[in-house]
Amino acid sequence: MQNTILLWFILLPALAGLVSFIWPRRAFWMIHLLTLVVTLALLIAAIGLQSHIGTGYHKDWLEIGKVSLDLDLLATRFGSVIVLFTTFFGVLITLYSIGFVSSPSGRQNAYILWTLAGAIGAALANNFLFLLISWEVVSLMLFLLINTGTAAAKNGAAKTFGILGFGDCALLLGILLLLFNLGKSPTISQLGTPILVSMQSPVAVASFLLLALAAFAKAGSMPLHTWIPSAADGAPTHVMAFLPASLDKLLGIYLLARVSLEFFTLNLNFKLVLMIIGAFTIITAVMMAMIQHDLKKLLSFHAISQVGYMVLGLGTGTMIGVAGALFHMINNAIYKNCLFLVAGSVEKQTGSTDLDKLGGLARAMPLTFLACVVSALAISGVPPLNGFTSKWMIYQSLMDVPSRLAPILVTAALFGSALTLASFVKVIHSVFLGAPAPEIARRSAQEVSSWMTSPMLILALLCILFGIFAAFPLSHYVVPSMDSMGEAVQGFSLEGALWSSGTATVLILLALLGGLGIFIFGKGLNFRQGQTYIGGESLPASAHHYSGTGFYTTIGELPGIKGIYNDAQREIFDIYHVAAHFGSSLVNMLRRCQTGVLSLYVSWVILGLVIILMYLIIPSSGYTHRV
């Protein structure tokens, strides 16, 4: 059945983006109003999309041989969830940008709307080539959005485009292998039985690995993760919240889930590969986050680390593990978006995200402080918040993995959560607690406007609600989106998979009320205050500021780890620079072959003809040739 609503999900933001791009700068408020109205309309339509599952829109477009590039859209349960949260974050980022963006330009709004069009197109695509085009639109818009930042953003934008461009090429090659060598239809819903990935089928292995690499690049999993910290150097903070923290995670894990559950069936060895990559991503990224002195870079490494939990859960292949991974995908987008918006608010009011130059902002920015504390506890997996619920499901699934590596994987996941909490203790102390830094004291920082606080508080509230009442999003969004797993999902029950949040929530509330009572009682007491002095000399006020960045300095100085940290800081392990080195070596080798000597070129031609003849002659000589 033709459902034109699916088409308008893409056309509406695309056309609105065009209007924003050409709209005069003097009408900046009209651009914001248009963007807000369009994103709200998309969100309302996305809520109603749940009642249109199974409907589609098809229009013939282009056909080349056996390959057809059709505008083929299909409303699946999984895709509708991605559309819902994509449009939800679009509304919040639009609200936030009204207070955050000061320079009048419609380009950024246009790029955000076109990003929504591309992301929704990828989630609704029922044709592999249309999926590729939509995927590429999101990558291009990310490159353009990063470039709207400071001059320092250009290097990060180039690296982002390079790594994501590699992921897009991997996606193209993986799709071509899937279609041609495995004899599959370009229509995704007509794939049929999932293909078993085993070493006896090298084409299937190659196709799976290429598609998985595309998902890793988009989601920011190791080793294709380095574009995220580089992009944070100069990109606008709300852009980091919208794409690397939210949409890219949703799309990357969406593709990885469909590849590993719907397109292919993985044996235990390939599942272990995914789980090892996930555990490695968790530990190494959080270790890098602990030594960062810039708030946006620290959050970038945590965005990478959280992807590890999703890959880990998908790698288990169990119902509870997959459900936990998909729930964590949503939870991560919520609290990570909130944390980046907190960083943007701090940056706007203080002009810095350097942890050494911040401090004492809790009194001046109480709502931002509250949002930061809630989202920081959520990402650290502290009950009863949403991050704990999804991580708890992943922990349980790891206990069912039939491998000796299971205890190590569980330990890595738990250790990663502990280090995350330790890292955010540093953040909260450095930014909001303690004495204000001299620069902050002079600026007289105050709370940001309601345009900026509202999205943060909404996201912080969701962190609480999705933790205490986790059964609702799981039963209405996550579990139904797993229908591609076949009959196994029919008998899956959340009973026993979730922890009992009621008792823990009551005890936590009592503890908070007790702490509040002690605080209020303490304010009524009088304490003697005296000047701080050393050797009889009074210290200036600037000497009372102690940055929290020294909390974990000793970790970076440990023997055996210090060298690795130094190499990582110099980007020795950066896949972008490693590939560039080998790429330049290959170019130089090919350049040496281009001597301009005709006899050399004739020799290459003759050699090529000999190889082709050998390929054609050998099968006819009695040998078995297998394509």
C-alpha cells in the first residue's frame, strides 16, 4: 500500500532546509521558527508512525542491469523507533540552538534539517542503494556542520569526512557483494533467510565485515573512532550533541543490529569478535577520557566508550543482550545529548571548556548543574537511572555466553562503568564545585536562558523515567523492534530481565532527603571563618582554586601506561594517520612506476594480457574453476 506520509518524512525537512539556506540573514528568527515548526511536525508524525507499521511507498527511479535504484520506503518497527528519537532530538537541538547560536545564519539550520532528512531516509529505506545515498547525506551534513564552528574545526572536519568516507565506501562494497555474489535482491525486505557467516563462505565474511566497518565508523567504535575527539576541537557543541552523541550512534547501531541479526547469522567465533571489540572499546576509551583536560574531548571519549556496551550486547546474540544493547543505544543518546548540551551551556557562559579554568558554577547555574549530575550518574550506570537498566541487561546476557572469555568481558564492562563514574567525579568537581576560577569569578557567570535549560531538563527527566519505568520503553519500543529476530522474540519476556527499581528508588530518595535535611540544618549553624595563610602570609583568592584535573594524574604516570598514553595523545594509533602513511607509500610506489618510458608501459600491458589468458585457458585444461 502506497503511504505518502513516508515520502513527506523526507521531503518536508529537505524543502524546509532549502528555504532556510536561501532565507535572508536579517530574518534569523523566521528561520528558527520554521525549523522548530518542521521538527515538531516530524515528531508528531513519528509518534503516529507506530500505527502505520508495514506500509510503504515505492516509485521506480533508475535501473542499471540487474540493479534498480528505486525510491522504496518501508515503515518497520525498528526503523520507526529510529525516526521517533531522531525527530525528538531534532526538536530539542532546535530549541537549544535558539539560545546558543548568536551569529545570524540559516546555513546551520539548513544542515540540521537536511541531516534529519538523510537520517529518516536511512531508517525508512527499503532499497540498499537508497540507504547508501541517505547514509552519505548524513556524513556530508556532519562535515558541513563541523565546519560551521571555529577555525580549529577544519582539521576535525577533514578527518571526520575521511573516516566516514571510508565507512561509506565499505558500505557500498558490502552492499555490492551482498547483491551480486550472494544473489540477493536490492529490496531489503526481500532478502529472505539470513546468510550464515563462516570461514567456508569468504564472500559472506567479506560482505559482513565491510558492512560492520561502515556501522563502526558511523557509531564511533574502535578502531574507526578517532574522528569524534578531533571533531570536538572546534565544532559547535550542540552539533556534537546532535550527531556524534545521538544520531550517529542511532544510525550506526541500527545498521550493525540489522547486519548481525537480519542480513546475516553469526557463528560463535564472529560473535566473540564483536564482543571483544566492544570490551576493548569500553576500556581504552574510558581510560583516555580520564586524563582529558577539555570537557568536550572528555565527553567525546565517553561517547566512544558507550558504543562498546552496545556492540558487546549485540555480540551476545541473546534476546536479553540484544534488547539491552538497543535500549542502551536509546539511553546513551539521551544522557550523552544532555551532557554535551551542559558543556555548551558552560562554554556559552564562561567562554571555555577547559577544566583547569572552570569551577564553582553550581550556585550560578543550578539547573545546568542538576542536569549534569543526573546525566553523569546515568552514563555511569548508577541506579535507578536508565544507564544502569540497560547495562544490567547486558551484564546478564554476558553470563550466558558459552565461552571462557565471558568472565573477562563482564569484568571489562563493570570496570568501564566504575571508571566512567570516577571520570565524572572529576568533571562535576572541576566545573561546578569548589572555588570559582579567577576568570570565572570576573565574568559573573549566570544560568543560561530557558531555551537552553529546557532541553537539558527534559533529557535529565527521561534519564530518571527510563530507569524507574524501564518496562514501558522496553515493551513499547525496544522489544517490538526486534521482530527481525524471528520466532525467538515471540516468546521473549521481560520478566526476570529487569531489576526491581521500586525498593532501590525509595531508599535512594530517603537518602537524598536525609542529605538535604543535613544541608539545611548545617546552614543554620554558625562557623568561625579565618584567613588561609602559610608561614604567616595570607594567600590571595586565586590560590584557593584547585582544579579537579589532578584527580587522576598519577594514572597517566604509571609505568607501562605512560608511554601508551603519550603515544595516544600524539595520535600514533589514529587509524586516520596510519592509513594516510600507507596511502602515501602506495602513491609513491605507483608514481615510481609512471616513468614515461613507453617500453615499460608496453611490458605492463603484455603482463596483463598474459594473466588474462592464463585465467581463461586454465579452466579449459581440465582444472576445476570456481567462481
